[in-house]
Amino acid sequence: MSLKPRHFLFGIVLVLSLLAVNAQKSLADKRDFTVVNETSFIITHLYVSPHSADNWEDDVLGSDVLKPGHHVKITFSDSLDACYYDIKAIYEDGDKSIKYNVDLCNISTFRFHE
């Protein structure tokens, strides 16, 4: 049984597609996670900093806000190997929630709740 050229070509395209999908998955940082706002308040500022840092990093929301019941995906593009991070939310009324030493390498979702 011989392969026809179009079957061979289809096989090559299929293999390349599978390689591309696996490459995309491997590019994801193990610290990437989703923050869910399960409070009844709008989160106006959200900070995620390495636990060893002396200061909070930039607000990951920028000019956006995180409304109650909504979520945001946090992705990393730095070369740090740290897994433990502190997460701080500031709400529209000025109240704050801070969680220290969150192991981002072993979670996929972090929830702020009342």
C-alpha cells in the first residue's frame, strides 16, 4: 500500500499543527493564574509581587477595574523562578485585602471573597 501525495501532505500538516499546539502550552508560565472577585465590591487596584520583594509591583489592572463576579487572567513574562507571591486588592471604598505567600506554581485560581 503506497501513500498518495495528498495523504502524506495531510499527515505533515497534522503533525505540525500538533507541535504548534504543544509549543503554545509549554510557553505558559507555571505562575499564570486567574483572579476572581467574589466580593460585592469593585476592585480598583490589584498588585501581585514576589513575597521577597520590598515593594508592591505595578497595578496589574492598569486603568481597568475588576467588578464583582468577574475574573482576570494574570500572566507572567519575567524570568523569575519565585513561586511565592503576595496579592493585594484595593476596593473602590479604599478597603484592602492582602494575602501573603500564595504559591502560584500550585494554583490556577485565586479568589477574593467577603
